[in-house]
Amino acid sequence: MSVAHNILGNTGESVSRLGFGCMRLPLRGDGRVDRETTEKMFALALDNGVNYFDTAYNYLNMESEVVVGEILGRYERSRYYVTTKLPLIMLRSYAECKEVFATQKERLKCGIDHYLLHGVNARLWENVKKWGLIDFMQELKAGGEIGSFGFSFHDSYACFDEVIHAAPWDLCQIQYNYMDENTQAGTRGYELCRELGIPMVVMEPVRGGALARLSEDLEGTLRELHPDWSTASWALRWVAAHENVKVTLSGMSTLQQVEDNIRTFSDLRPLTEEENAAIAHAVEVMTHRLANGCTGCRYCMPCPNGVKIPEVFSAWNRYTQFRNYGVVSSLWERRLKMEDKPASCVGCGACEEKCPQHLPIREDLLRASADLDDPVWK
């Protein structure tokens, strides 16, 4: 098998439509990258035509670039393209940008084909303008230190509209999947890039793994149409069906995921009306499964007793939406501390007085805690 390829805009590069995202490489028990398994995964991907590898300065506790550079450096250079990113959120000056890039060049001795401003949002965009980082990227390209430049993005469409018109970008990268058409840049951002002729790379096509495992009823509907397609394959195919999506990134952690994705991208074709209808049905069902109507506006905050109300409701809504505790377990068990959870609520009602949705917050906090502390859907 060999995955499908297409041309990445004005770069003229023939890139694999499946990109290998290197943010979720397999880990050993000590938290370091399992290099032996990663080598096997890269070899399998390369042997089946995958040639686009996406990493970043801060992925996997700073280890991802090192591993990518070491493993890919053993292969003929014409077999792959490397994308990495300038970590805007970590930087405090233009001088630090230059220092970080020098470190990245050392880690990625195999070379940097595409260099992106990492995680652009409205706040970080101000630093991009203040430090002249578009000029910096253009200078790196003109000097042959990178092949092309672009940005990855996490903010509103209004911010995206400003950023996309600010430079002659070679590519851009957004979060996009069938549940997030109206989130961040979304479908409007996709259409804008298509109109401007800027090729798009998509991250989070499976929504951080949430779309790889749906509730039993929804998975059953999809299996009736295609018993041989994995649930993740449906999400990947939906993204790849968009003409201006040149690369769909998948953060693969196992050999089995690599194998499944290769099968998907070796058999790409436009989705049929029936297949699109099945996806639309799944979206409708999951949208109506939201536990409450919290929009994350944060008008209820701060809670006098420290409850992180929007975060609690976000976890609860995702759990009920996907009927899968795994998609929220990290947030509920590790990122939210005990004092952040509903147990700290004393029922003062201050939050309900400020909630524009008029939600029964105190009651819903109790329901959220009951559902997440003893989940029915594992």
C-alpha cells in the first residue's frame, strides 16, 4: 500500500495526504519517548509513502524534535519533509526567538522544510508584530535555512482573518474536524484559505482521540455502512475530503494506528451523500447529548470558594457528548485539583445570579460530580 499524495501549494512539494504528527509518540514508563517503537512506526510510515512529519520545540518535554532528527536523519533526505514550530508562548523577546531557532537547527540536523509560528492567538499575534517575526521568517527562507513558512492557529475567526492577510504565507495549520466546523478558524477559515490559495494542514482531525471512539449506537451506524473502516477513519476521511486540505495530521502512538491510517489514506475518495449523512447524524446526536448549556463565557467566575465552574461543565459536557470517560479522564483526575471541583461548592448561589444562561449551576455541579466520579461510560 502507498498513501495518496498531492502538491503543497507554491512549494511544489509532493506531500503525503497523511501527515505524521509527532506530539503523541509512544512513551516508556519513565515518560521518555520509546525510541525503539517510534523507529518501527516511522519505518512503516516511510515505506508506505508517508513523507510529512510534524513536530515542535516543546512537544514531549522537549524530546520530540531530538527524536525526529535522529531517526529521520538515517534516511535519504529526499524521502521526507520536516515541519517544526517557533514556540511563541514560551518566548519573551526577539533575541529568544533567534536562540530557539538555533537550538532547533541543532536538534533537526536533517533540516527544516516548513517553519511555523506556533499556536497563534490574538495575544501572541501582538508579539509577532512587535518583534517583526514575519520579517524574521522571510529572512530565514531567503537565506535557505527553512524551505517555507506559515503558522498554526488557535483563536477566533476574526483573529484568523487578520493573520491570514498579514503575510505571503506558504501554508497554515488549523484545528478542524466534523465536530468543530464552527470552532476557532473552522469552516470559514478553511474557505478563506481556499479563496486565497493558501494550502492548509489540519491538526486534531480526530479531536484529540475523541472521534476515534464514539458511543456504541453511533459506532454501530457507521459500521453498518463500512464494517472495514475504523471510527477514526471516518473522521480522517471527512477532513481529507476537503480539497484544500493538503495534509491531515494524525498524532500516532502505536503501530496499529499507523497501519490503520495507511489503510485509510491508501483508499481515499470523496465521501458519498450517504456517508456524509451518517456523519451529520452523529454530530446532531452528540450535540443534543450535552449535559447543560454552559458556553464557557465565565460570567459565573470567580467562584468565592474556588470551584472552576466552566472547566467542570466542559468535562461533564464532553463526557455526556461522547459517552466516553477516556476523553475527559486527564482533565478530571489530574488537571482539576480537588479544591477546583464541586465538593468545594457551599451553595451560595453567587454564580447563578451572574449566569446569562440562567443555569441551575449548584444543581448541575452536583450532577456533574456524580457522573464523573463514578462514570457509567468508560
